[in-house]
Amino acid sequence: MIATSCKNKEELQKNYEKMIQRYEALKSEGLKLDMSRGKPSKLQLDLVSDMLGVLVDHAQCIVDGCDSRNYGELAGLKCAREYWAELLGCKPSQTFVGGNASLNLMYDVISKAYTHGLTDSPRPWCREEKVKFLCPAPGYDRHFRITQSFGFELIAVEMTPDGPDMDTVERLVQDPAVKGIWCVPKYSNPQGYTYSEDTVNRFANLKPAAPDFTIMWDNAYCIHEFVGEFEPFPDIISLCEAAGRPNMVYEFASTSKVTFPGAGISVMATSEANIAYQTKLLGVQTISYDKVNQLRHVRYLKDKAHTLELMKKHAAIMAPKFEMVVRMLKEELSGQNIAQWHTPKGGYFVCVAAMPGTAKRTLELCKEAGVTMTEAGATHPYGIDPQDSMIRIAPSLPPIAELEKAMQVFCTCLQLAAWEKMLQD
């Protein structure tokens, strides 16, 4: 247990009673505030709503001799593949542009591996006695749910400020039952860590026992700085190719937090051999994705330079919210030894490591006071945080005034939960 700075239980009891009064006052306000998901705010949606008027004439729907309104081009419009290749630093031939959600493409890769196998091993994973998947934790709950839904054994790997504990990863991949790993390499969800160059190189040079071991490289926040300038990031695809394992990695991204969540475009980037293999399989389930929306996005976003200028406008909206969250955490919690956090430069979340055994209680108190947050345990496989410690804060959706109130509630509840535990112990 994290030690308290209070010298005795009598002093702790007095502080607790004062905080209870503050909590009851906040609770009486009848708040209904939502910080459960990393949703862009109305200001961010308004920022890009002029995109809806980009295609106003049927002649504008034709590009490179292709009518975007019709069937065809399963791997995506040529201009859309070129756009994503420039953003990610790979080749257009290594991209597959999908629909509104990269999560769909991630699911499809795992699903096809389960039913048909992958490029380097046509043996379907469903025929394996056991399939294990590595899950850096804290991590993204939706990743974990995909592999859990197929019955895989999920193995938690500790996250560090440089990325997953690579000593552990390199040891675990010697088990041929370990088929892959989830990664959010830049501004990780939820801690906001960016993998170090050494970590990225160690991933590219992994020597797993399974020939079809797959790195699921979800580069969701590749251009999502809200502090400072855009920070380039290594191209994992070319690094894996140079290391002699070109088919080992699948990279994903989308415009969900650039334009419209649920109405954006997504990409899967990987080797040409993987693109050919997956395109053949995906051609059974769909004839083509929404190319009108792909073209709308390319016409609006134009290229990497223009997109990065747009992201600066997003940053101007996001940065004050994150600054407020970190400031309030410092003002309310510093010096008490009941919580720790990392200050990210990009992404969509702040992760707070509360005193072990208090995360569920903190969020229970928040809910009673009208503040909804991502449930405790969501940051770990199977929804179970063994320390009951990690709490994900999503500051993006609420207006500043509501966010400040929500943080008052959160900090109050975290302190109450910690002091309750210390008094009980």
C-alpha cells in the first residue's frame, strides 16, 4: 500500500470527514457528466463539418478514371492509398483503405487468422490446441475483447515509459502458442507513452517461435500531438522487412479523431504479400468499401502537410483540457502519495495509478456523484486489474467548465477511496 503523509489516524479521520462534506456538496449538484470514452468534442466536430460540402457535383466523384460511386477498388481508391502511405511513411502498395473504423480491420485480421490462417502459415488458428496473445497493460480494452472473443488466452505484459517490457516479450514469444501482440506505439491508450526507438527496433527484430506471430500495430494517434510540433515515428513495416520478417506486422490507423468518429476512413498497412492475401479473403465479404467517403476525405485533408495544419487546430481545443486535468491532479493529489500519473504530449487519455485496491471504489463514488468514467479494470485483459489501481481519464468530450467540475469530483472521490482504505487498514 502507498504510504500516507498523515501522521496518525486521528488526523486522517479529520481530513476524511472534511472530504465527505465536500463530496456531499458536489453530489447535491445533480451532475450528469461523461468522461467514459475518448470522444471528440462538439468544437472538434464543428471544426471539420465543412467537409460535408466537399463533393457537391457528380463529376467530382470521378478520380483517376474511377467512379467512386460504383463498385470496385476493394483495396481503396489510389489517391486514398497514397494519402495514407504519406501519413504512415510506407508505400501505397502496402495500404488497404477500409471503412469508418480501423477496429473492423483489426477484427478482420484476427478473424481471418482464426478461420484461414495467415500469409506465412495457412494453418488456421482455430485448429491450434491453444492460442495465446500478448496484451501490454494498461492497454486498450477493445483490443483485448477482440482476442478474448475468439477464446485466446490473454497474457498481460507490463507497460513501461518506453513501451512494453521487451525482455518479457522476447521471452514469451519463444512459446509457439503465442501468436501475436497488441500495440499502441505512439501516445499509448491510456498512459500516453510513446515507444522508444530501441523498443520499436526490438519489435522489428523479434524472433518468435510461431511463424505466423503477428504484431497488431494500432497507430491510432500517429498525428495527434497537442503539445509542440508533430513528432515523426519509425516505419515499422520497413523495419520488419529489413529484419527479414516483412509479414509479421499489421499497422492500423483512421481519421476517427481527425474528421468524424463513425464516418471517417481507416487503413491497414502491411507487406504487399499480406495485402494480396487479405484482399482475397475480404473480397468474399464485401465488394468494396465506401469510396465516396474516401474521396471526400482525400479532397478535404489533401496531404500530410495540410492534415498536420488541421491537427494544430484540434490541438488548440485539446491542450487546455489536458493542461487542466494535470493541473488539478497536481493541486489536489500531489504530496499525498496516493496517486501517480504521466503527463502526455498527445493522444486522448490521462492514466492515473491510484492506491492499489481503490480504483473500483473511486469510480463507484464518481458514479454516485454523477460523473461517468471508463469502468475499473478496462485497462487490463479480461477487465481485471490485479492491483485495482488504474483509472483512465478521457478529457476530450466535455466543455472546459464541465471538465473542471468532473475533475473536482474525481479528485475528491480518489482521496475518499484512499483514506477509507487507510482507515480500514
